[in-house]
Amino acid sequence: MKHLWALACAAALGLSASGASASDPDGNDRRVLVINEASIAIWELRGSNISRDTYEEDILGSETIAPGDTRVINFYDGTDYCRYDLKVTMRTGREVIRRDVDVCRLVRWRIRDGDDQLEF
């Protein structure tokens, strides 16, 4: 059963069964599975490497992440940074902010009504 779960997670992240993964030019993989476990939609998702003073543009653009949905987000910004400040804005305006997160190690970010969880 554990093997099936690992294969399902790998498929969700676009990885092959052989364990090989897509990576950025520096060899790191900055893709993160964002899971909306909240009862309201995620309207904005922003991430900027820690050298920036402000967040980059909304990664979702005109899309949202509905309750129960997921998205694979690639935080690669053309630099070799792995540490990013992350911000989600919910439909209600509530913000979930995580600072100095190693997205090269992060696998999943679960957004919930009352909290969130980073899974490495």
C-alpha cells in the first residue's frame, strides 16, 4: 500500500516510476504540490526568493485552487535560490505566509481552514 501511495505522489508531481525527476538547470527541483484542504478557494499564490523585498506576481494568474483541488507549482525564478518566502491569499482575504522555506526540499504544502503544513 505504501508503494502505491508513493507512486501516486510521484505521478502528482510528474515524476517517473524510475525515480527520475524534472529539475531546473542547477539540478534542483522546485516543484511543490499545493493542496487546498480549506473550505474556500485559494485566490493568489506568490513566492519570491529570500533576496527580494517584495513578492513576485501571482503564480495562479486568473486561476484559483478550489477546495479539495491541488496544483503543482514550480517556484524556479531563473536563479539558484532554494529558499523562498511563500504567500497564499484565500478568497476571504485571509493570508497564509511562510518565510524562508527551502522549496528544493519541500514536497507538499497543505492549506487548511485554521492552519497549514509543510511536508519535506
